[in-house]
Amino acid sequence: MSEIDSGERERWVGEVVERYEGPLVRYAAQITGDLERARDVAQDTFLRLCNQDREQLDGHLVEWLYTVCRNRALDVRRKEQRMKTMTAEQAATQESHDAGQATLTEQQDTTDRVLQFVDKLSDNQREVVRLKFQSGLSYKEIAAITELSVSNVGYLIHAAIKKLRVELGVTT
């Protein structure tokens, strides 16, 4: 690889990291439940990007990033579940800490309520809703990441929104 190619590749990877680091960390945090682990997962995703041929990713970079991130985050979560179980005392401390932070504003309270109901959705519904509304991905991108059909993604999102409206008491 020439010095010019290397500089261009470095610029491209830098642009991708700048654009997608935040969304990937948030996505990984939703899966792992831990911000530090999520940062590690995102970093690993970008390291894997450095080893990929740019031309092979043209047209589906976003899907590739989220798929690698998802798979790595699921691996981390499985490993963590095997290695460590949280004691009841640790869980209570964590919950009280989370609750104290979550009640800062009325808007945050509403957001927390919505997220609580989102957490009650099925795994598939929860994942597609978060990819759509928190990461802003298209149905097609979500389908590629989750290995579901586009129509299945649409159905899951529709069913999840309907269920959330009922839970929140929202009428249309």
C-alpha cells in the first residue's frame, strides 16, 4: 500500500469513527448494559474496520458496522453473564443510583417510562425499535443487521409502537 493510499485510508477510517462512534457506543451499551464495555466493543469494531477492504464495504458500511458491533456486544454480554452474577446488594445499589439520575427532569422521567416499556418488549422488538429510533437506521439497514426481512422489521416496529401506545395510555 502506498503512502498516499495509507493516508487516504487513515482519513476515511477517521471520518467513519467520528461519524459512528457515538451511535455504536450507545447501541453496544444497550446490549452489554455497561458503558465501558460498550466503548471497548465500539473500539474493537473500528479495529476490525481497519482490516477490511474499503471497496467491499461500499454501499453497506452502516450495516457492516452495526452487525460487527452487535455480534461483538452479544459475545461480551454472554461472557460477562458466565463470569459474574450481580449480588442482590449490588443490584439494589445500582438501581437506586440509576433512579436518582433518571429523575432530573420531567422529560427524563417520561423518557425513562418509555424506556421501561421498551425493555418489556420482546428481544426482537426492542432491538429493532432501538435501531430505528435511537440509531436512526432505515428498515433495510436494520434488516441487514438483524438478519430479518424488511417486512418483518416493519411489522415488529409497528407491533412494538402499538404495544407502547397501549402501555403509555396514548390514543390516536
